[in-house]
Amino acid sequence: MSYDISLYLQIDTGGPEPVDYCAADIGNYTSNVSSMWSDALGHRLADLKGKTAGDSINDLKRAVADMENRPDHYRTMNPPNGWGNYEGALDYLRELLVACIAHPKAEIHISH
């Protein structure tokens, strides 16, 4: 199982319905590292689903900083099966943070 995250905006193109536009596709990463994200965020990564990117920036900044400042703590959470690791989990959060800063009005979509 993995997390697949994208940021979407609804755009009024003048048609009868707004159009969903993918502003950023973060891609997917294994859920084997979800305990790292939960520890860093203080809640599950999946809890960002449906929130605006702008509302998630502070949590993501804090989580990225914590992971950067305590690598040994997070490396102890590396999955024993080798699917995912600290470095990949941190890079995924960084990518999400950068996208949220670039598109603060977008809605976070998460499937897993």
C-alpha cells in the first residue's frame, strides 16, 4: 500500500461546471513509513486529505524540520522489509511542502 498525493484546484472555465485542475502531483510513496510521518506531523499524513495546501504549510514545515533535526530518531523507524526509508519519507514531505507553498489555495487529495 502507498500514499498517492496531488493538489487540485477548481477552475471556472465559463462552462456549466468548474473543472478540476491538478496543480501538483507529488506521486506516491510507500505507507511503510507512515509512522515516521505521524511522529513528525503529530497526526496521520492522511489527515491532510481535503485540507487546503495553505492550511497545511505550518504542520509540514514543522514536520520537515523535525525530521531534518533528528535523523537518527527517524532512521530507527526504517521498515524492516526495506520498502521505504527515512530519506525517501523526508523527500516526500519536502516535495509536498514545496507544492503547498506554491499552490496554497489547492486542495490536498490523498489516496492510499
